[in-house]
Amino acid sequence: MGASLCHAQTFLFILLLFSNYWCSCLATNPIATSANNKDYIKISCDTTLYPQLCFQYLSPYADKIQTSPKLLANTSLSIALSATRSTSSMIENLSNTSGLNPTEKAALLDCVEELSDSVYELQGSMKEMAKADSGGSNFKLLMSDIETWTSAALTDDDTCTDGFEGNAMNGQVKTIVLSHVGEIEQLTSIALAFINNYAAT
Ligand SMILES: *[C@@H]1O[C@H](CO)[C@@H](O)[C@H](O)[C@H]1NC(C)=O
Ligand SMILES: *[C@@H]1O[C@H](CO)[C@@H](O)[C@H](O)[C@H]1NC(C)=O
Ligand SMILES: *[C@@H]1O[C@H](CO)[C@@H](O)[C@H](O)[C@H]1NC(C)=O
């Protein structure tokens, strides 16, 4: 009886040793963790309207985001902001090219105005994001502000593309604007989805 108790203790000891080893191995294996982080981006992106674009832009940040809804929202916001900035500058440059008719030039300049409003609004969202912490006392209020700013950016992007609807516009200018602004609208929509998701935590 003494011997079998001893056996049982040895068995438990070995089991404990292995389970410790197994758990710490899972927790620190960088390859497993990295795959896990990428899965989180994939699963999250699949809940948005643009899963492929989302994964394309966010997967390079998987190891920074890990599985944090806050970092996911913040990173997607920051991506939308920098894309909006560069699209705005590209359209501003386009408005200076020769051979535009006055209607096109006016629509491009309006668009630059609207996109600079978007930049301002997304910057506002980023500032509030830095203060928002789930569990913080004014979390709900901050998140609601961020949702408002980000939705306003989406509306401004949309107002830009509205200026190019109709047949009067040159095919090429219209195509360039619609494709670039279309992409920042999608990126902003993705950011808004992740902001809503973080707000619900
Ligand atoms: C806009 O033009 C400026 C000056 O020509 C240039 O430095 C900048 O890279 C251009 N921006 C884009 C987005 O093409
Ligand atoms: C566009 O041209 C205006 C003057 O017509 C100039 O002030 C502005 O800097 C130019 N913008 C870019 C981005 O090249
Ligand atoms: C959000 O992203 C910006 C830009 O990458 C970064 O500077 C900032 O520290 C991030 N904020 C949070 C709360 O992670």
C-alpha cells in the first residue's frame, strides 16, 4: 500500500512537471503566438464589410495588436488617417494638373476640403482614443465621441465622391478619385466597426 501511494505521488509529480512545461511552452512559443495573433486579425476582419482589404492592411500589425480590441481599433484608425492624408494630397496634386475642365477642377478642390475635414475628424478620434480605457469612468462618453467623429469622416468622404457622380466628369479623373476615396471609405468603415466593437467591451 505504501508503495502504490508512492507510485501515485511520483505519477502526479511527473504530470505536474509536464503540465507546467506544456503550458509555459504554449505561452512563450513565438511561432504559436504569432499564428494566434494573425488568427485574431482574420476573425476580426471577417466581421467587417471588407474582410480582404482589412486583413491586407492589418495583418502586418498582428504582433503589435495581439488580441487587444483597443489596439485593433487604434491601429485601424491610424491606418485610415494616414490613407486619408495621402489621398487628400494626391487629389490636391491632381487638381493642379492641366487639361481639367472647370467643373472637374471645382469638384477636386471641394474634395480636398472634405478630405481635410476627414483628416481633422480622424485626428480627433485618435486623440480621444488615447484617453479611452475600458473600465475608465468616462469610457462610454469618449467612445461615443469617437464614433461620432469617425462617422463624420465617413460622411465627408462620401460627399467628395458625390461630386463626381454623373456623366459630365472626365472618365479618368473620376476613376482615380472614386477608386482612391472608395478605399479610404472602406478603411474608415473598418475602423468604425472595430471602434464599435471596442466600445462594447
Ligand atoms: C504631391 O506633390 C508634391 C509636390 O510635387 C509631392 O511632394 C507629393 O509627394 C505629392 N503627393 C502625392 C500623394 O502624390
Ligand atoms: C497647387 O497649385 C497652387 C497654385 O495654383 C499652389 O498654391 C499649391 O501649392 C499647389 N498644390 C500642390 C499640392 O502642388
Ligand atoms: C494608437 O496609434 C498611434 C499611432 O500608431 C500611437 O501613437 C498611439 O500610441 C496608439 N494609442 C494607443 C492607445 O495604443
